[in-house]
Amino acid sequence: MRRFNSATGGSTRFLIINVAIVCSLHLDVRLATAAKQNADCQNNPSSCGNIRNISYPFRLNLRDDDPRSNCGDPRFELTCESNRTILYLNDDHGAHYYVNAIWYKNWTIRLVDPGLQDGNCSSMPLFYFTSRWRNAHGLYYLRSYKYVVFVRCKSPLTVKSYGGEYVDTSPSINNVNGSGSGSGVSYSYAILVKQVGEIPEGCIIHAMAPTLLEEFGNRSFPEIHHQLTLGFDLVWDSSFSGIYWEYL
Ligand SMILES: *[C@@H]1O[C@H](CO)[C@@H](O)[C@H](O)[C@H]1NC(C)=O
Ligand SMILES: *[C@@H]1O[C@H](CO)[C@@H](O)[C@H](O)[C@H]1NC(C)=O
Ligand SMILES: *[C@@H]1O[C@H](CO)[C@@H](O)[C@H](O)[C@H]1NC(C)=O
Ligand SMILES: *[C@@H]1O[C@H](CO)[C@@H](O)[C@H](O)[C@H]1NC(C)=O
Ligand SMILES: *[C@@H]1O[C@H](CO)[C@@H](O)[C@H](O)[C@H]1NC(C)=O
Ligand SMILES: *[C@@H]1O[C@H](CO)[C@@H](O)[C@H](O)[C@H]1NC(C)=O
């Protein structure tokens, strides 16, 4: 995608040659790396919980004496804790996500925020995942277009006051009615936005999570919450598969 950007002005033949070279380079690297993986990596891949096949480029952080401890690429290391596969983002906040699925065919890893418990609509995402993260790390690309943002607002949202999609989260996530010091009344909603910055006036964000949902439609908050517990998709970097930008 980034490469295409530089090829403006329609020299299509140049572009194709360029693509071919890039692909074959990636292929060579991939074959060379694959050859180094020992047979255990292929025949007996590591597994953790419901993720049965953890293969290149991923590796599980196993004890050094495990023959599979050198499988995959160290930058794509996953952790197994209490039978759950976890991806740590290595950022300042200790952000991490449960791995719900890995699809090698389309280089997709599906993650879910560990704060979200299915069936408990009071449970909230723990971490802020924004596209800024992608730039810092470059290994993964966010493959979901929208975010569910939990907001607290000074006054109730109405169709008139806010043009976007929103649902009232009470009674699962309560409106605050501070009889004591401070902020006073606030009203809690979940809204669906394309950019995390797009929040209604007079509201503050208290949690957010990327979502596979395209729209709220007439879904209730419990249905939306359930959707959030299914997670969101990241696509891992092109150089590990060669042609992701063709696919994107
Ligand atoms: C771990 O998860 C797998 C797959 O869900 C399951 O078969 C296994 O019994 C679990 N092991 C433990 C110790 O919970
Ligand atoms: C695990 O997945 C990889 C990548 O799709 C595949 O090549 C390999 O055959 C699978 N291994 C097993 C034991 O299913
Ligand atoms: C990758 O494939 C899986 C299984 O077919 C699908 O559910 C998922 O949406 C795909 N991911 C992307 C980013 O298209
Ligand atoms: C539901 O989530 C809330 C908020 O995280 C938590 O305080 C509560 O204990 C959870 N309830 C259950 C039954 O786990
Ligand atoms: C806040 O409390 C007051 C007084 O108890 C009540 O009249 C009002 O309806 C409450 N507002 C909300 C948003 O719960
Ligand atoms: C939501 O709307 C669709 C059509 O727009 C309808 O088929 C469906 O029954 C509605 N669901 C609920 C829960 O109202």
C-alpha cells in the first residue's frame, strides 16, 4: 500500500516489475527462514487453549529446553497464561489481548480485550487500541473500521443533538448521579465511530474497543457488548507473507 502510493502517474509496467521483484525477495527470505525451522515447528506446532496451531511467524514463549522455543519469529511471540493465548503489545501500558483465532491464509489474528467478559455487560475494555499503535510497531495493521467508544455526557444524547449511532448503556453501565462533590449527573452511552476523535460535544471517553461491527442498527446494548467480546482483526505485516497490500 505504501509502495503503491509512490507509484503515481500510471507507469503500470514499472509497477508490475517492481511488484515481482518485491515478491520474489520476500519469497526467498521466507523460504530461507522456513528451512531453518526445525521439524518440530511444522509437525508438532505449539498450542495453548483453543489456539491449537501456533505456527510461523508466531511462536509461543516456551522454556528454552523445548525444541519449539525457536520456532517462528521472536517479534511475533505469544504468551500462554491459564490456558489462554495472549498477545502483549509491549507498550507503556502493558496492553495485552486474548487471541481468539489465527488465520494463516489471510494473515489475520483476532484479538479481544481481556476486560470484556461475555454475558457481563458491565465489563469494559481495559485498553485503548488506536491506529496510532500501528505506527509505533509496524508488525500489525488494524483490520476493523470502527470503534465502540464508551462515553459519559453532561446531557442526554438525542437524535437531534448527535447525528451518529449511540445506545444507552444503563443499567449495565450506570449513569452517574454524583450527589457528592464534583461532576454531578452524567449519562453513559456506547457510540460507534470511525475515528476515536469523533465524540459528541460535552462527552468524555471512558473506554473504547475496535469492533467488527459495521453498524449498531437496532441492536440493544447487550447485543453490542456481545459483539465486542468477539474481538477485532489485525493483519500481520507484509514481509512475512509477501503480498498483503494486494489483498488489502
Ligand atoms: C485448555 O484448553 C483446551 C482447549 O479449550 C482444553 O481442551 C483443555 O482441557 C484446557 N486445559 C485446562 C488445564 O484447562
Ligand atoms: C499449522 O498451520 C500452518 C500454517 O497454516 C500449516 O502449514 C501447518 O500444516 C499446520 N499444522 C498442523 C499440525 O495443523
Ligand atoms: C480471515 O479469514 C477468516 C476465516 O475465513 C475470516 O473470518 C476473517 O474475517 C478474515 N479476515 C479478514 C481480515 O478478512
Ligand atoms: C462484571 O463486570 C464488572 C465490571 O468489570 C465486575 O465488577 C463484576 O464483578 C462482573 N460480574 C461478574 C459476575 O463477573
Ligand atoms: C439524579 O438524582 C436526582 C435526585 O435524586 C433525580 O431527580 C434525577 O432524576 C437523577 N438523574 C439521573 C440521571 O439519574
Ligand atoms: C432489527 O431490524 C431488522 C430489519 O431492519 C428486523 O428484521 C429485526 O427483527 C430487528 N430486530 C430487533 C431485535 O428488533
